[in-house]
Amino acid sequence: MHIELNYNKLGQRIKEQRLKNHLTQEKLGEIVNVATSNISHIERATTQVSLSSLVKIANALGTTLDQLVSDSLNSTAEIYIEQDISNLLQGCSLSEKQIIKDIIIATKKTLKEHR
């Protein structure tokens, strides 16, 4: 069985987690013992990260492998999308959440009309 990782999404998630942890690419590279340029290549999906490096990165970022590769896992992708949406709503006021809800409803309606 051949499993394809979405390296673009993986790189985005690593970058998001790195920024949440207030780490530079250089500092993350030091922690996981890889060159800064390798961190950059991983985040931009111009290289394929090894499993051992990915484990080190996940540990350094205080996250899990499944969170980093969730877009490549059929069973968890929807869960993480819902978590992403929930995270985006954090800090929004009730009125802001209502506006976002209205936008989602309108977008969903438009998508159905153009299928």
C-alpha cells in the first residue's frame, strides 16, 4: 500500500505550529538538528521530510504526527478541518460569529447552485 502525503499542507501545518510556538526556522532547525534551509524546504514542500525528522519536528513543536499530516489521513481530515474552523472563531464576538455564519450559509447556497 502506497500512502501519499500532502507535503504542501504538511509544510503549512509545520509553519503554523512553529509560529504559534514563536520559533524561527533557525531555532527549530537547532532543536531538531537540521539545517535552517531544510526547515524552509519542508515548509515550502520543496523536499520530502524523513519520518525521523518529522517525529523530531512534531516533538519540538509540542504537537503530534497525526495533527501535522491530518490532510493526508482520510479518517481524520474532517475532524481537523472542524478544529481549524473552531480555532478561527476563537476570540470572535457573538456578532462576528453571526456574520461568519451568514457568510457560510451564503457560500454554501452558491456552491449548491453551481454544482
